[in-house]
Amino acid sequence: MTPHQHGVYLARYVCPVCEGDPRPSDCLWCARQGTTDDIRGFEDQAGPLPRPPAVMPKPCRDCAFRPDSPEDEADQLQAIKTRDRVFHCHAGMEIIDGDYTPVATLNGIPVGYQVCAGWWAWLTGEPLPTEAYEQSAREKRAERERTGDA
């Protein structure tokens, strides 16, 4: 996938040909980006790029990608596993009518929320969280409010 195709483009490596500086060489391997996801023939030389700061450092206890999460049980996880859009962490989002709802969006994209670490792990091939899902304090409070159990 190139940066010009539809969906999330993920360049996980510094370009092994121009070593991240495409300007002097007009590198065609990385399409003059300095980064690439294509390291065929350069596996021993390619250096991984660091995780972007907009990605959560680790999955939350109530991450949708944890085993037995509500998203997993409701078969919603397959809809989340897509390169067509970024999945944002729900930490800090308000729960309205039982759903996490961002308070600010731009063209349907949550503003001010980090990228979900579980989604990032799925996208990059990193190990997914193995510990079971735990309901967050915010979810417990919303459930008590919904059921009237104060």
C-alpha cells in the first residue's frame, strides 16, 4: 500500500535505501517519503520506527481488543478491525445511552483522543492483549445509573 491509496497507510520502517533522507537521493523505493512498510530484501537492515505519540502506550483494562470484551462478545470487533479508519481509545469519553461518545469530532473523527493500543497492535502485528477484559469505573457507574442501582 502506498501513501496515496485509500485507508490507513502505515510505514513501520525507516527506508533501508535512503535511510530516511530521500531528498538527496530522490529515493524511489519509499516514494520520497523516507519511511516504508516494504522491506523485502532489506530485513536485516531496516530499522523500525517508534510508536507514534498519538497511540496509547498500552491497552486499557477495558480495551475492546481484550478477550471477553463487550465488543468481542457482540461480534463488533470485526467491524473495528479495519484499515479504513482509525479506532480511538474510549478512555475519557463520556458514556451516553450506553455508548462511548466523544465530546468533539471533526468530520466524524474524535478530536483529542489517542489511538487505541489494541487496534494499533492488531494493525502492526504486535501481540494483542491476552488478559481478560475488566469493566472500567466509568462503565460501572454508567451501568448503575442506567439500572437505578445507586
